[in-house]
Amino acid sequence: MKNIREIFIDDLKSIYRNLFVCIVVIFLMFIPSIYAWFNIVASWDPYANTEGILVGVSNNDKGTELNGEAVNLGNEVIEGLKGNSDLGWRFTTEKDAIAKVKKGDYYASIIIPADFSEHIATIMTDDPIKAEIDYYVNEKINSIAPKMTAAGANSIVDNVSKSFIKTASGSILSIFNELGITLQNELPTIQKMKNMVYLLEEKLPELEQNIKTVQTHVKRAEDIIKMVNDGLDSIEGITSQKDKLVSDVSSYVDSTRQAFEGINPLLVNDLANVRSDNESILVLANRLTNQELPSNEVDQIVEQGITRIKKELYLLDSMYNLLVRVNQFSENNWLQPEIKLMDNLRDNASNQLQALNNRSFGSLIDLGENNDKVLASFQDNYSKETGPKFNEIWNETDSILKKVQLTMEEGSQVLPEVRTLLNETNRTLETRTGEIDKLQNKFPEIETKIKALAAKMREIDKSYNMEEVIAFLKNDIEQESDFFSEPVLLNKHSLFPIPNYGSAMSPFFTALSLWVGGTILISMLSVDVSHKVYSPYQIYIGRYLIFFIIGLMQALSVSIGNIILIDVYVADKFEYIVFSVLISTVFTLIVYTFVSVLGNVGKGISVVLMVLQISSSGGTFPIQVTPPFFQHINPFLPFTYAVGLLRESVGGITWSVAGKDIIVLFLFLIITLILGIVLKKPLHARTQKMKDKLYGSRIF
């Protein structure tokens, strides 16, 4: 112990007595700070200055008509971009935009073609064509800029889609609303006509009986005929409105078919969103199952999963309700399999939510995989099976309504004949009872036609409830079109908010600067003591103390300078400084031990290890997106725990996470110290010979 203290005191005296050495040591204390500060400031808030990323925009859209109104979505895109400062938009011609991308004046260009609006409007036809936007990018200028410009291009596509869905669904729902109001206004007339036909049908047996006994009951027959004549007056009044009602019903069929064909792609989009959400839930479930994660990270992932499942349930409920309402139009229940499938998906999603709340992650994966198979099959078969069913439903509706039209036309033809026969019978009863036989001969024909008319009306009543049809068609146009344009809203909750990118990157650059500081120390300071003979372990510990002091000052200058000089956001400042000191101590001991035990080979190992840790620590990109090799070595590198520990103090400490990082760093410290003491002596002679050979070459 005495010799170790002697080595340390002698090192301090050597620094104190030599001004140049003192200056160099002070310089070594601040080199990591300079390295960290420049890197942090340079990356302080890069996404706040993206207006310098120039993107050319050219609009060639000629526009089109949608429901009789002129529409030019290309112009709407341009107007929206003029108020957008996310990127440096430059509005120019197509030729100029592409040329400047090639020369590097623009990072990218977006070309809106002449048929842009025309293609989007085809969603209202039987043969929709997807619109396209041409995107040109010069990826050799910069590696990050294309990601920014691609995000801008995707944002334009999303905004156009949202705007058009709102416009198109508003037009469709407006047609529905008008048809619902028309049917509601005509409903009393329709109901009155049905009641009179049913009444006439009900009185037919009584009329027939009275005809058979007319000779003895002429007066009774005359009363019944008078009642029937009164009924015929009402029926003829109703059938006189036949042409208008038939026209309204025909318009309703045509418009509603077109409207439902417009809804079909919206259902396809919702189905894709449900599957995407289910796949995200599977990814989260696999992370929870296949990785040993700290409890706080498990809680965060569970919360994300709950949010995803609730969103999935919301979309499934919307699709289920829409399918149920549309299926009411179908006499053959065409959509019943899809309704049952959607109901099963809702049950599975509810079970997923319960499994996630109960932390039953295996069940969550099984349910998610089952949902994914069902959704994949549903998507694959949608265009071949489900899509055509909408046409079948409206074909049924069209057929039934045509039956209504035919029935009304038949009624308008039959009823005058009935009136004529009854009038003739009435005159006959007054003059000749012998004509009763003629009426009896005609009566079966009259009875058959009236019963056929009543049967057709009952068939219509059985297939459709007009009140439900009207309720379905009448709607709040603005509210429902807003829903279709944006069915899901994202509520963001920042658990550990960090105000800028530079502060978020400071843990990585701080840890890296401390390793760099240790590497510079072993490059400039000797790890041996030559003026006196000491034992290897005494040299190892005694000389390390000066490395420890300088490393301590490096940690203090970096951490305190980050907070005070460049205003890095740190939630827990004291812990941030203490953690930096711990990390510097571990890093300095590791690189010192490499060189002390292995000589110049240790210097090379320190540099290689630094390079590996930059890629494998998860300091820049998430470790999950790196190749498998880097993911495998990640848990064995001190950088991983150093960066994680500093992130805890910057964002707000979760001690269960920070405690693990502290324990692992202390393990690195203890293991390194033991290896240094144990290996210093047996390897000392060998490294000394290697060092002598290197020095003898007059190169090293």
C-alpha cells in the first residue's frame, strides 16, 4: 500500500513541478468536453431547420368534375404546401424540377400529373383507377435528406387521400340523405295503399258469399259493393301518384347503388388498417415473450398494445355495424358470413385486450396469429367474394322495387276493371237479379288478381322494413364524412419528454467522449514506472490513480459543461454528474488495463472496442434495426449500459432500469480490476519483450 501511495504522490509532484506537463494534463481533462460539446451542438435540433431541404414541386393537373362540380386536387395540394414550412418547397415546371434534382440544387422533386384529379374521381365509377404522384430524389447528395423528402411526399399523399375521402363520402351521404327524406315523405301514401289492398283482400270472402246469396240478400250486397267502391276511390287516388313514386324509387336505386360502390374501397382501407394494427400487436407480443425486459418497459409496451387493440376494436365495430346495416337490404343475407367473421374478430380482439391486461402474452400471440390468418384470408377473398355481394344486394333491391312498380302498374290496370264490374253488378242488382251469375263467373278472376297484389306487398314488407331503410339513409353528412376521412385519431402521451434532439443525443456523445478521453490518456501517458523497481500489481494500481484523477475531471467537465455551457436538458442533474463519473471510472480502468497488461496491443484493442461500441450500443439507431452480429454483442459492451444510464438521468430516472445499468457497470469495474491485478504479473515480462522489440525497430 505504501508503494502504491508513493507512485501516486510522485506522479502528482511530476505534474506540479513541470509547467508544460501541467498544461498538457489540463488539456487532457478538457479534450472529451470539447469533443462532446461540438457534436451535441451540431445535432441540437436538425428537424427544426428542414426548410433548407429544397424540394421542387410541379403541378400539371388539369382537374375534373365530381358530382357536377369542378375539382382540381393538384391546386389544392399546391395551396396546402404554400403554408407548409416543413421543407423548402419550390414551385416550378416539371422540366426545371427534374433538372435541378439531377444537378443537386434540389434534394427531390414532386410532379403532379395532368390526370391526377381525373383518376381519383374514378372511385365513383365501376372501374376506379389509382392516382399517382411522381417522386424524384437525388440520394447521392445526403443519406438523411431522402428520408425527410420521402416523409414530405407521403404526407402530401395522405392529405390528398383524406381530403378526397371527405369530399366523396360527403357526396355519397348527401344522396342517401335526399333519398331518405323522399321516401319518408311518401311513406304515408305507400302505407295507405297497402292498407286498402289488405282490406279489400279481407272482404273478398264476404263479398263472394253475398254474391252467392244475392237473390235473398240484395240489399246486403249493395252495401258491400258501396263499401268496396269507396275503397276503390282511395286506391285509385293512391295509384294516380304511381308515376312519381316509381320515378323516385328508380332514382333511389340508381343513386344508392353508386353510393355503395363508393363505400366499398373505404371498407377495404379499414380492413388493411385493422390488419396493420393486428401485426403491430403481434410485434409487441413477440417482444414481450422473446425478450427479458425491465418491468417499466413491459408496462410501456403493454400500454402501447392496449392503445392498438382499442383502435382495432373501434374499426372492427364500425365495419361490423356497417355490414349489418347493409345486410338489411339483402333478402338472402348475403353478408351474413362477413358479419359472423367480423363478430369473431371483435371477440378475438376483446380477448387480446383481456390477455394483455392479464399479462398472458402467449395467449395474446395465439389470438393475434389467428386474427392475422383470418384477416389475410378476408383480404385475399374480398375482391372475389365480398365485393360482388354489394352488387347482388342491390340487384335484389332493384328486383323487389321493380316488383313494386309492376304491382302498382297492375293495380292501376286491375282496379278500373274491378270498378266497372262492380258498377255493372250494382245496376244489374237494381234491374235484373239474373245478372248475378255473370258476376259470379268473373269473381274468381278478380279475387286472384287482388290476392296476387296483396301477396307481393307482403313479400316486400317481409324483405324490408321501410322505417329502417329511411333511418339508414338519413344521416349527419358532415359528421359521417369527417369520420370516413379520418376514422382514427392518435393521442400521443410523452412519458419522458426531451425538448430537443441534441439533448436526446447527449448520452451517446457524452459516453463516447469519455471513452475517447480514456483512449487519448493511454496514448499520451505511460502505464509503467521506470525510475524505481516496484511489483507489477503496485505499478498497475499506483499508476492507475493518476488516470482515475484525470478521468474524474474529464467526467466533471463534460457533464457540468453540458448542463451549464450548452444548456443540455437534464431531468436529474446531480445523478447525471454522478453517473458520468462512474462511467468515466469504468472506461478509464478498462482502457488502462488493456495497455497496462497487453502493451501496444491493448491500445489497438481499445480503439477496436470503441468502434464496435459505436455501432452496437444502440446509441444512435435502435439496436433492433442493426444486423444480428451487433445485436448479439450488445449486452456484453459497457457502452450499452453507460448510454442507458445517462439516458435515464436525461429523461427522468426509472430506478429499476438505472439500477440494473449501475450494477452491470460496477461488475465491469470489478472484473477489469481483478483481471488487471491477476494478469499484470504473468504477462508483464512478455509485454516488456514485445515493447523492447517495438522500440528497437525505431518506428514505434
